[in-house]
Amino acid sequence: MNENKKEYSFSPLSIGLGITAIVVVLFTLWD
């Protein structure tokens, strides 16, 4: 049960980090 909770918390974190990385790369390329 604890492992399931950890995976659930990692999903949004991974998505958020991925979006942030894409935005940073896009902004750098646009500059």
C-alpha cells in the first residue's frame, strides 16, 4: 500500500518536471 502511494505521488511530480524542462528548453530556443 505504501509503494502504491509513492508511485501516485511520483506521477504528478514527473509530469510537472517534464513540462518545466520543456518550457525552459522552448524559451531558450526562442531567445
